[in-house]
Amino acid sequence: MPLLWVYGKDEKAVGESLVRAKRLWEDCGYVMQEDKGILPILFISALPLGLYNTSGNVDSLDRDFIAPSDTIASLLPTQGDFAGGGKPELLLVGRKGQICGIDIFDRNANNNNIFVSAQTGAGKSFFINYLVYNYYGAGAKIRIIDIGDSYKKNTMLFKARYLDFGEDKISINPFCHIVDEEHDLPIIAQIAAQMAYSTSEKAAPSDTEVQLLNNAVKWAYGNEGEGAEMDHVYRYLLKFPDYARDSESDVTIGGFSEELAATAHRLAFNMREFARGGKYEVFFNGRSPFDIHSDEFVVLELGKLEQQRSLFNVAVLQVINAVTNDFYRSDRSEKKLVVFDEAWQFLRDSPIIQKVIEDGYRKARKYSGSFSVVTQSINDLELFGRVGKVIYSSSAFKFYLQADDIEKAKNAGIIDYGDFEVALLKSVRQNRPKYSEIFMDTPFGTGVARLVVDPFSYWIYTSAPDENKLIQTIMERQGLSFEEAIEEILRKTGESGQL
């Protein structure tokens, strides 16, 4: 009993859709007939489980046909969209209308990590805003490290903490929040090493330099405790070997004093801008308010430091260390989501940062956590070297939005999908503001679904500059809150929410 129902927002839309539907079916050889008399009964019969062959119902309707079995097999609804898996923490819809629910913390997943890739303007920030909004509502702790101000609105909505390191010039002195000396002091030495080589193309310090930096950090903390700062590390190296002679933990000076002194002085010279009196002194000296342990939702914005490359790499390392340390020391029963957006900007150049994120991807599941890397291209993984392979292989959930470089990634061996999956991946499109399509590779299967949201949510998630500027303008001119500004936009634009 083939039945086709057409619906729309008004009579005109229904009429236009009906004409198109009839044409499509008639082009395939069907004879279309428009029913009028028994529509309520036919409507119920067309619904899932709505047709019952009792008391001669089918004979009375007289809309059934006898056909060859192979013809019927071709018409049966045996093919559907990808339906996801787990609790529907993220709710999407397939191209054919299939509801698709995804939960990255589902216990059947090998890990909870995420890789997201999309070209500029394809909706990746919109999707991440949607993702963190839903998981924050489900009780997860959120930590976002961003370059580009894509998540500031969410902090206004949730009264969350937003730290802009370029604008606020916040001290991130790593000595201020030491919990475990054995674990934390070597990390501070890594930060000092990043300072010493912040303007150099050299990949990593030598073993001798590492030992000197470790000793300098131990000396600073041993003498000053939580009052220590990078200026003390700098002074230890500058005055070497004066302070070293008083330290039982230091290396033996002996006949190597001149060589070691020259190395220490060179390290001190390279670190000068991070000590007191240097260009970046405010970031690594004095008491630090940078303690996010008690915060449920934090966005750490580093975009304004990007042009100061020597400062940027050091600040990123300290921020990532602080976030991951908080991650490992939090209650293991709490779900935690750490997002690195625009990750290519700090993963490509720093082996130390790469190692921190690699460890996070390997360990996250043990701490009920998820690490998420967001990039503008699948091919960025190749730029990351070994850590790129770790991110790809350790991400049980991969979300690909519209991109033009799929074939390049396939040819480079970065992705290993077959021809059908590649064709499906290349078909993904964004239809702003109606929906964004996402190709999902998950433990529950692979497929394409659409992210469709209500008008209010659209204005929460959007990262379009003109739309965000409109919200900000309304807030400033009318003295409205973030939510009230969105409601004002919806009042003016009507049900669609579009300008």
C-alpha cells in the first residue's frame, strides 16, 4: 500500500511540495493519485505501526496492490541513516530524518577523545559550542583553550570564567600552585627550557641544559617556596656557579665549571625577557591568580599573544600544563572535557607541548575525561608529526565538517576510508543558517548527520562576526543581558530568527 504524505508550514508550501513530489515519482514511472475522501484513516495507516489488517481493513481501503517479490523488496524501507549510539547527549538528524544520538562518554567506547576538522567558516566553532553546552548541562567540567574568541559568549551565558591572557596580562607563575614537588618541578623546568629556546629553531635543550634548569628550579623553590618565580631561576643561572656551590642537590662543578658557567649564562641571557625587568615579567613573576580547580567552566583565550611568538609558546605550555594537572587531580568520577581549538597554531612548533597533549590523549579515559583537538584541516595531523598519529588513533570520535582537502588526506594516507566513505565525506555541506552536516566516525558506526538547532540556540552557538557584533551592540545600547539581547533579536526577526 504505497502512500506518500506531504507537509509544509502553510498551504502554499504544501502545494509546491506536492507538485515536486508528484513529478519525481512520475519520472520513475509511477501513476500518482490524489486522495480526498478518507484522509484521516490513510494518515493513521501511513504512520509506523498504524495499519492493522483486522476486520477487513485493507480490503475496505482498497489501496493495496499485488506485485512481484523483487519489486516489493526494492521498495521496502530497509535502508536508513546512521542512528548513532549511547545516550543522546548530542542530538542530530540524518538526511532522511533519522534521529541520531551520540554520547562520547558511552561505556562501550574505547576512549572518549574527539578530533574535529573543518575548513574555515564550515561551522566547527558552532559545533563545539553545541557540544560543550550540552555536556556542561549534563554535569561535565569544561576547559577550553582557544585562539580566536569563539567561546566568550558561552561564558556570559553560564557566568563562567573567561581569561584573556593578552588583554588582562594575568600572571601564570608556575611556582604558585605546586602540589607534588616530584611531579611539578620538572614541568616548571620544561617551561624554563621553552623560555630559553623561545626564539630558537633548536628542537630541545641538551642533557646538560636540562640538568642546569632542573637544578635552578629546585634551588628557587627550595629557597623561596611558593614565593619563587622565574626571576629566581634566571638569577641562579646568571650567577652560576655562586648559588650552585651552596646546593647539595646540584651537579659537581669540578673541572667543568667554565663550560657549565658558559652554558648557564647563555640560558640566563635567553631567559632575560621573562625575568623581572623583562618584556614578559608580568606573566611569570609575582603571585598568580591562575587557579581553575574550583571552576566548572573555563575558557582560556590566547589569541592576543599569538603575534608575540616567543611569549606565546611559553604561555601555551604553562596554560596546558595547568589544565592537564587540574584534570589529573580532579575527582575521577567527574566527567571532564578539555578542548584545544585552533590546535595547529601551537602543536606544530613545540615538541614539549606535543608531549603533554599526547600524554593527555593516552590517559584521559582513566580520569573520566575527554581530550578534543579542533583543526582547520585533516592534513594538519601530518604537520604534528608523531603526536598527530596519536591524536588520530586515540580519538574514538571523529567529526568532519565541510572541507576541500579530503582527497589530499586520502592520498597522503592520513585517513584510510574506502571509496564509498570518501565520497560520503566529500558530500558533506553546510547550509547556514539551517544546518551543518557532519561526517561522524564513531564506535557505533559511521555516517552523516545534520546539526539543526532552534533559533535561540543558533544565536548562542554562532561565531559569525556580524551576528556576534549585533548581539554586542544590542547589549551595549539597550543595557540588556546576553539572553535578553537574543530574545530581542528573535522578537524582531520572528520565528525564523534570521536577519
